[in-house]
Amino acid sequence: MNNFECPECGGGVAVGTAVLPGEILECPDCGVELEVISTHPLQLELAPEVAEDWGE
Amino acid sequence: MIVIKIGGSEGIDYEAVCGDVAQLVREGQRVVLVHGGSHLTNQVALALGHPPQFVTSPSGYTSRLTDRATLEIFEMVYCGQVNKNIVERLQRRGVNAVGLSGLDGRLWQGSRKAVIKVVENGRTRLIRDNLTGRVEQVNTALLTGLLHNGFVPVLTPPAISYDGEAMNVDGDRAAAATAVALGATELLILSNVPGLLRHFPDESSLIRQLAADEIESVAQSHAQGRMRIKLLGAQEALQGGVRHVILGDARGERPVLRALDGVGTVIG
């Protein structure tokens, strides 16, 4: 388990070792969504807001 | 004006659909056809060694994951085999059908979704470079020109982004956008089920009538899989001024005429 500092509120975000690139995690303090940009090294950024839309 | 969406699942009777369309056209009705092709696309993709992948959004909608190779297979089947097959069936019946994709003449234009959010095994993640989007503008000048000159448009995804890229769009919602843009009175969405089922797959549990303001609650409680997107398309059509949306069965005889007689789920 790694600890990461939330770029929004500075709170701690615990990140498991099995996270996947692109996975969305939620900051337990401020609730903001964070995207796993890379796993080696672990890098999280604020996730873009994505509205739902669908193809066929 | 009637817009008819024919699904692309297994069991669709294209021959019967085209027979009904020919009859309507002979009677002076103006008709626009929109079609799918998902079942055949899956088969061709498998045969070409590029198996289809589907993803589920956080609110439970499924759609095809579309990379460039998938999009090209999609075009081969939708714009090629399925579209030309329907055009041929209509031409054989004396209907002057014209097959177009949403790319042609920027018929269906909209925003591409470069990033989508999906849920896999309970984990949410973002997928980039997906070639999907949503129809926001319909080239009505092109369609009314064709209709005015006696042609029957046969339309298929993909659509085109504002940047000129082909993108996979949902056919039911594209049909709804087309019906709204053309001021159609009826939108028929025909597939391989009798309509909206209260207890899928029990076909005897057909819901025959639905008010427009019931769509959202029913979509949550009774609709599964692609049926939820059909209901979303129905809602968009009704909000845009279409009088009735009918979810009908494209298997068996007289599928279009039966739906117009109210056989299926009549919404609105």
C-alpha cells in the first residue's frame, strides 16, 4: 500500500499495489476523483470530468 | 414522416421490413430508415482476429469499445454489407433507396468522446482514444433534398466529429436525432424482442403502453442492456417533438405495419 497526497486537498490517499493505469480513485477527505496516470512510478492526477455517452 | 430504426441483432427479418417500407412508400408515406449491424460486426471482427470488446458505463449502459481497427471493421459491415443489402432489397421492390453513413455529407455530426469512464470488475477507470461520440447535428438539407426528389434514405453509423473523424454512435439515439430534426411524427425502433419487457426475457411480459414521464423510472426498474439506450433515445425523440415512439419486433411478418398499428411498446 502506498500513500499519496491528494493534489486537491493535501489529504492522504491510500493506493493499493494492484491499481491499473487509468483507474479512478476517490480522495477519502475531499471526494475528488483521481486518475492513476502511471503505476511505476505511481502518479495520480485530478481526473477529467467525463459525461456519459455511448457508441453502438 | 416516419423514421424507422432497424436493429442489428440476430433474428431481424430485413426482407419483411423492406416489404413494409415499400408498401408505405407506395402509399405516399415519407420514410427514413436507420439500421444497425452489431451481430454481423461481432462475427466479422472475430473472423478477422479482432474480437469485439464491450464496456459498461458507471450507470450501467454498455457500448462497443472502438479503436481504429474496430471502427474499420464496423464500417465494412455497417456501411458495406448491411447498408447495401437493405438498399438492394428496397430497389428490388421499386423503392429508390440511397444508402448513406453519417460521415457522408456530414449527415450526423457531433462531439467525439475522447475519454470514457467504464466499470470493470467493480473498478472504475478511464479509457482514452475511444472513437465514439454522439450525434448533435443532422444535415436536414441533405435528407429533405433526397426525400423531396423521391429517394428513401437508408442511414447508418458511423457519424462524423466536428474535426472530421469517423466515430461510432448509438444508432437508436441517432435515429431519434434524425426524427427530431425532420419533424417526424413517429419513430419506430425495431429489434429482436417484442418491445420493453417487464421480466426480460419473458416475452409475455410486454409493457404495451408507457407515458413519456414514466421512461426514466421504467428504464431503471425494467430495462436491461441495450434496451436502456433505446429508452433514452425514445425520451430524446419525444422531448424533441416526435409524437410517438414504438418499440417493436423486427422478427416475423409485417414488422413495420404491426408496430404502426401499436403492436409493441407505445411510448408517448
